[in-house]
Amino acid sequence: MGRTETLQHIKEAEARVLAMKREADAERERILRESRRGELELQDGLRKEGEERYGKLIAEAKQVVAGERDAILEKGRREAKKVKDEGMKNFEKAVERLVGKFKGALDA
């Protein structure tokens, strides 16, 4: 093999190495793009899952609060009715006493 042939083989080998390097760089870039895309898809999926969980928790909390509110209101209504009923008993006694005093004043 002559000097010219050797140089030709070296140039061909360098060209193959350069082509392989370009292919490797292109492959690396493709893998990085796919990885970034996968990461973004994963982030979106996790964000959606988090928003769904948040919505469910808020809905559950609203139900609990509504139930507690209704229970408190019902208890308040019962207590108000009890106070009203007691007041009505006293009202009848007060009316009777007032009527009695009024009759007493008329008789005097």
C-alpha cells in the first residue's frame, strides 16, 4: 500500500468517524427532545391529577361543611322553638295576670 492509498484510507476513516459523530449527535438531540416531551407530558398528567384530587377534596369539604351547617341550623331552630314555647307559657300567665289586675282596677 502506497502513501497515497494510506492517506486515502485515513481520509475515508476520518469521514466515517465524522459521519458517525454527526449521527450520534443527531441521535442524542432526538433522545433529548423525546425526553423533554415526555417530561412535559408527565408534568401535565401530574398537574391534571393534582387538580382532580384538589377538586374532589374541595367537594368533600363542602359537603362536610354543609352537613355541619345544617346540623347547627337545626339545633338553633330547636332551641329557638323551645325558647318560644317557654315564652308563650309565660305570655299566657302574664296576660291572665294583666287581665286580673285590670278587672281588679275596674272593681275598685
